[in-house]
Amino acid sequence: MYNTILVPLDGSKLAECVLPHVETLVRGSQAKKVIFARVVEPFRPPMSDYVINEEQIKKVDKEHTEYAAKYLSEIMSQVNYGSWVKVETAVLHGNPAEALAEFANKSQADIIVIATHGRSGVSKWVWGGVADRVLRSSCVPVLMVRAPGCVPGI
């Protein structure tokens, strides 16, 4: 049922809590491809007296992209889903939810497996919710995995 599984990661241990679920999905559905993706948001200098030029901004963006690629390579080296599964990485740029939803369609992903903090109410409104925005903006099914330590409630 799932040939291509998209796994967004942000570099946190929380996001990596999806990895055992991905392995179960891969083995259960005989998936052919897993894509680990990380979104790099464009660097926006803080408002201050310090002036940063365009060249410096490009340098920071390049460093963030390289760091994201290195992180994804490390994750890729830790998994072993079987010889039939192709594992790829993708470093995306832009707004995380928009970039992931667009990439899911472009890569023909069959499902997105993403971690969620499980926040609700005001904290979700204040902190945002990338997983929630991916769920609402993607045409691809989304499996949201609650982070360990989630507290039930509304």
C-alpha cells in the first residue's frame, strides 16, 4: 500500500521518535523507498544595530544546508530496512509545512510520517504546529506520532 514513505526530521530526538514506526511501516507494507527530509528555513537576521550583508546571509544559508545534509546522512546510515528499500535524503528550503507538502506531492509519497509535540490550546497557537500544518496542507495521508512523555488533555 505504501511504496514511498516521507519522513520529515528537524534534527531533534523528538522528531526521531518516528523511526521505529517507519521501520514497522516499511516492513509491513514492503515499501520501496523511504525519504528522510529536513527543511532549512531562510536565515533572517535579527533586528539589531549589527548589519549583515547578502553575502553573509548566503554563507549562513549554505552552512545550514550542509549541516542538514550531514544530519540526514547520519540518520540514513543508522537504518537498515532491507535490500529492497531505497533510502534517500532531501534538504528542502522554505516554510517547513509548505515545503514538505509540496515535496510530498512532487516525490509521489504515499504517506508522511511525522512527530508531533502533542501541544494543544494556547501553547499550540503560540508555538505553532508544523505537523498540524502539514496535515492540513498535504494531499498525502499523514501519520502523526506523539512524542514520548505526551500528557493527555485538551
